[in-house]
Amino acid sequence: MMDTPAPDFTHKVYKTPLMQRMSQVAKELGRPGLALDRQPALYKVADFILQNPWLSPTLNIEHLSAGAGTSTAAVNRLANYMGMNGFTGLREALVLHLLELVSPADWVRAQVAQHPERGFGLHQQVRLSTGNLDAALSANDDDRFDSVVTSLAQARHLYVLGFGNCHYLAGLATTCLVPHCAHVVALNMEGGSENAAYRMAAIGPGDTLLTLALQPYANDTLHLAEYAASRGAAVVAITDSPASPMMAVANQCLFAPPTHPVLRNSKVAMLVLIEALASAVRLRNLEPINQSIRLAEDALKYVQGKGCA
């Protein structure tokens, strides 16, 4: 029993609360002299789960007990020893453990559905955000990202557009990019889509339109992007997935997974992409930026001097 190879507890699969608790229980059950009936059988079940953290959530009680070389009664006793309601509670915990690893959004959704009295906390939000950021990293390769950076950095005029639930993020993108680009035009200001159309009327070759689009997609964003493309401008989009209608218009797309089980969508991945683009553009245009910063600092000193007069 005690010769079973120890699992690699440095792997992320053992970082979930259930696996940490399971490893603690296995140590308790493996101690000699523990006053617990049939302690070796319970240890075998715990050890099997630790040795097979991906497989265990998929097994029914018969297969789990067979894999551990014990009885179904031992599985139930282990679950009760851990404070769960027999195998039903253990299976629920194992499934949540698996969801936490492979789909944080589904994990949070399951937790909220099964335990609504617990509400929604910071831990759930951080796990969701981490999952969306990991998905964003997988969905956007370095070549595509660099290509978007080039389009922004070399634009004669950079127009930034985002309506609906992307309105404020478009404003943030404008603020982040203004110091680092030759000329940035914010389109989503007062006046809605009509004034946005007026402000981008002169867009043309050499210019870039950066659009932000999450569900429910704003038709005005799509129509103005089509207009920019018809004028020969480059169209770059930060959107949620390849199913976005922006895919049919944009020359290049970056994807910001927005999964959230409570809110309509999460903006964390889009915010990170905006900051990453601004940082990359800044380094790409470093010398012109330094000159712009010096001029801005001179202007600020002048304003502060007038204010003190």
C-alpha cells in the first residue's frame, strides 16, 4: 500500500481545493495506528483519486472502487470522512474540480447554480479572468499580434471605434494610444453614430480603424467598419470569437474571450489586449513618442505656471 509512487503535486491539477484536501486526507489515512475502521481501504480510494485526477471525475462508483481495488462501501466512507454526502457529494466535488481546470466559467456557473446561497465572490471572478486570459493567449499568436501592432503604429491617422458595451473600452483604448501614435481620433464621443461618421468621413489609405466589438454586436460598428474598408483604410478588430461579424470586414482580428456566467460578458481579456497593444506600439514608436512626451511636459509646465501666477 505504501509503495505507490507519490503524485507530482507541483502540477496545477493538484492546486484545486479538492485535491489539496484529498492529499491531506491521504496522509492522515496513511499514518500507522489511525483509529479508523478499515483505514487501508479508504486510503486506497484517496490514493487512486490522487493518482488519477483527470480520470476519477468521469468514473461511477463501481469503476472508481474497482480502480482502487476496494468496495463501493469504501468509496462512500471516504466521502463521508471528508464531510461529503457519500459518493454523490464526492462525484459533485470531482466534477467541479475538473471544470475548474478545463473551463473556469463552467466551474463558476456550476458553483452558483448548486450553491446560490454562497453568492459570487472575488475567488470566482479571479478564476474566470484567469481562464479568459489563458484563452486569449491561446487564440492570438505572436505573428497576428505583431501585425496588428504594425497597423496601429504606422497609421497616418488611427481611428478608434466602439459602441454599446464597448463604448468605455474604446475610450480607454484611445487614451492609451494617444501618446504613442501620430494622430488618434476618438469616434465614439457625444452624438452617437452620426457624429462618428462625420469624424471619420476623410478616412482613407494609410489610415487604420481600430474597432471593438462584443455581443450583442452594434450594427453601427459594423457599418462604419465597412465604410472604412471601402475607403481603402485598414480595419483592425478586437472581438470575441471567429463567429463575430467583424471577421467579414476586418483585415486583422484579435480575440478577447468574454465568458462570464453572471454578467453579459467579461471585459478583462479585451482590456489586457488594449494594454498589450499600447505597450507594444509605445516601444515600436519610442523615439517619436519621447519627443511628444517632451512637448507635452513643456505644455504642462506652461499650464501649471499660469495657474500659479
